[in-house]
Amino acid sequence: MRIFIIVGHKATTEPSFSLEDIPGTSGRLDILCRSVTSAFVLSHGIRKDVLVYLVLLGGENPKTIQLVGESLRHLNPDERSTAALLKKALAVEAAPGWSMSTPGIFVRSGGLPRLLEDLRQRSVRLVYLKEDGKDFRCLRDEPLEEEMAFVLGDHSGMTAEEEALLASAGAEVVALGPTSLHADHCIVVTNWLLDSKAFMSGCL
């Protein structure tokens, strides 16, 4: 299973944002919408072996949305329809357990610490994508578990506290290159590297 975690520091936890002005009314939920599209959408279908977690911190209480490729329905390539699906998820009352809004999309209360604990219990390998990490191709020198979770920040990056949390959870810091890329572009590159096994060319 290929997992992507995107942290939206200002992303709204309420469904009251406007689909006519997603960037201006949702705390930049548009960034997360593009990340979802990059994670799942193929030319003629979606990836079934991908799981995405959106950690929304732009509200009084954090929420996490889970998108499961195996059962995901109604996901289209455009940003607006993805935002509409997330809007439906945010309209569902967020409890400690997962609640389904539409097929393949679930929501619950809680943020990054709880999610990292869940992944730790499942022995998921954590990879924090950051420009000053080791070269992605170095992953070839280590066992590649079936489940790897790639953690990305939004346009504001990750806070020092979040980076410390990731470090304590055992996350490896890995770079796709020295240039800062948008989160959705990082996901596209990561999917390509894993699909093509291009990283097997060796560590620089």
C-alpha cells in the first residue's frame, strides 16, 4: 500500500466554504484537492493501491479525512469536484472512529499525532519528504516494506513541532531534489519513481 499524508495547516474543518472560491474560503483546501488528484488519478482510472490522509488543522478541533483507492468512487480530475467530495466529508459529524461520507472517503476527529500512532501500530514505514533529506534513490539500499507513508506539508511547510513529532515516530527525511516543489508535484514524482523503479539506479 502506498500512503500519502498531507498536512493542511489552515485547511478548514467546516463544510461552509464556497466551491466558487476554494482558495479564498477554505484555508487553501485547493492544495489538498490537487494532492488528492495527483495521488489517485490515472489517464483512464484511479490507483487502487493508494491511501491518502488529509490532516486538517484550520479549525477549532483538527480532523482527518481518509481516502481509500480500493473503494473510492466519484473522484474526477478537476479540483472543484474533489472539493465537493471533501465538503461532504466535512458535513459528517467527526467522531473518534471513522465515519463514511461517500464510498472510499471517511472522516474522524484528531490530527497528526493520532494518525502517526495508528501507522506505528501497523508498522508502516514513514518517509518525510523535505529538500534537505537524503536522496530518494538511497531507499534502494534498504528493505522496501509493502506499506510506506510519505508525509508532506502544505504551502507553509511543516512546523518545528511537527518535524520533532515525525522524528520521534522514526520518520526518514528524504529529498526528491534540492528544489522546493508543490505538494501535488511531489506526489506525482514519487508515484513515478515507485512505478518505474527509477530510484533503483543508485544513491548519489
